[in-house]
Amino acid sequence: METQAKLYGVRLSAQKGRLVADMIRGLPVEKALNVLAFTPKKGARLIKKVLESAIANAEHNDGADIDELKVKSVLVERGTVLKRFQARAKGRGFKITKPTCHIFITVGD
């Protein structure tokens, strides 16, 4: 039995999110939550919220035992890019890209 949680359009680059996702892939959920709680990255805070949502989904929708759950898969996919510009000298514009990502977590026993 597997249960998913998804978060779309997070203001985080996919590359930075994958650094955090690699740390918890395959761990039991209790240990994964502990790792995320003490990781000083923005992605850790966001992924922790999605993991807690996946755990709640598994408990409520599927009646799973929390102590036996493991993180089956963590995907951090690239989302749309917000395009902005900053005014520069002589009427020029400097392009600023603000990347977003989508986070998918699957937990199971």
C-alpha cells in the first residue's frame, strides 16, 4: 500500500530541493522527520510539511500504521519559472529568473 502527497509551485529551485530529498529517500518516516527537523535548508522545511501530509493521508485514508511507514520515493520536479527584470544603466534590463518546483512524496510499508 502506497500513499502520496503533492505540493505544486514551491518557490524553490529543483536542484536545491533534490539535495534535501536525497537525504530522506528510503528512510523510515520517523527518522526522515528527524533528519528534516535538523537540516538548516529552506527545502527541508517544505519537504517536511509534504511528508507530514503524506503520513496523515496514509493514516486517515488507508488506515496505515505510522510506525511501519517508509519513504518510498521523493521526487522534486522543475516547475514554471517566474520571469522578472531589474533596471540597469543606460535603459537596459537585467533578466531575473525565479524558479519553482513540484514536490511528490510517496510513503508505504
